[in-house]
Amino acid sequence: MEPKFTVTFSEGVAKIELSGRLDATNAPLLQEELKKLIGQDVKRLVFFAKDLEYISSAGLRVIIFAKQKIGVDAQVYLVGAGENVLNVIKMSGLDNFMVITDSYSE
Amino acid sequence: MKKLVVPAKLENLDKASDFITRGGKSLGFDEKKLSQIKLAAEEVIVNIINYAYPKGEGEIEISYSQRDDGAFKIEIIDRGIPFDPLSLPDPDVGASLEERKIGGLGIYLVRRVMDEMNYKREDGKNVLTLVKNP
């Protein structure tokens, strides 16, 4: 399956661009990609979700994993998420621990 | 009643969840409810794929029907190890990201988005019933 995400890291900011879906079929791939950041000094984890249509608990676990294993002190951002994705984030209570915004600037 | 039987493998997740979602669509459920049905279907099916058959291969049997009251009733069956998802404690959704435990979140979401969820162990099968009201 085509990866539906890209991960970039520079100057303490990890940017994760998501699209399509983040579920049990591709969440492990994203987790593997994010593992490469372990040991870096990550100050921000920014998930761009404008083009993300669907997320399941497998996707939520990757966000939790990123925070716990990569950026314990990092601030987590969720940018541009649509209603479906936002509803799942809110049901899980993760919205209380991330900055949810429509747009992101450095 | 419509029915689908597939091997419990991740490659069949789309086929299985699409089967259920299309069923909801044919009964006229709106986009919001369909996305909730899709989420619940995935969570339950992934659990079966990951945990039901630790020693080998097995199948997932899915059927759905419309109840007299208009509700969408989905039955998901496996012949794997006994597992009652209703026995899982709810995760602490108030816990911060640092303190989060990894398990239980999927089934919790199922409970939140569906109107009924029932489990029985019968003839060596796990029988899970999900209901979405119209």
C-alpha cells in the first residue's frame, strides 16, 4: 500500500503529514517511521490532518506512542482536522492534551 | 440477512468493514452514522484478527440485518479463544498522553459510537452483536 504520510524533522519540530486514513492497515508503518526520531530533541510534534478522512484507535495509539517515546516534553499539535477525525479524538479524550488548530505557523 | 465469511487476516479488513458499511448505507444511514459504523466495524474486526487465533488461522463471519424498529444489527462471529470485549474496563480517557495505557481504546470507541453491544459465547464461538439506531 502507498504510504499516506510523510515525516520531516528539523530544528526540534517533527511534522507529520497525514492523508486518507490512519488505521490498523497503515498505523504500524507510521509508527516505524516515527521510531527514527527517538533520541532526537523533539520539541513539537505537529500532525497535519487536513486531508485525513478517517482515524481509528490504531491511529490514536500512534499519536500516544509519539508523545510517550519521542517527545515526552514535546507539545503535540493537530492541524486542520475535519469533523470525523476530531470526533474520534474527542471521544478518546486526547483533545485535552494537544493543541487543536485550523492552521499552523512556525 | 446478508453474510460474509473471510479469513481473519489484516488484508481482509477493508473487505469486511466495507461489507458492513455498505449494509448501513443500503438502509439509508447518513454519512456521520456510517463513519461511526465503519469505526466500530474496524475496531471489532481488528481485535479478532490480532487476538482470536493465536495458534493459527481462522475465520470471521459477519452478517447484518435490519430490525423491526429500523435499527441496523450486525453480528460478528469468530471461533477463536473466548473473549468478552464487554469485560474490558474503560480506559481512563482523562489521563494525559504521558500516562496513557495502550489497550482498551478500540472497544471503548465501539461502545461510544454504537447504541448496543452484546456478547455471548456459544458453541465454541464468540458472538458479538452491534446495533446502530436509525
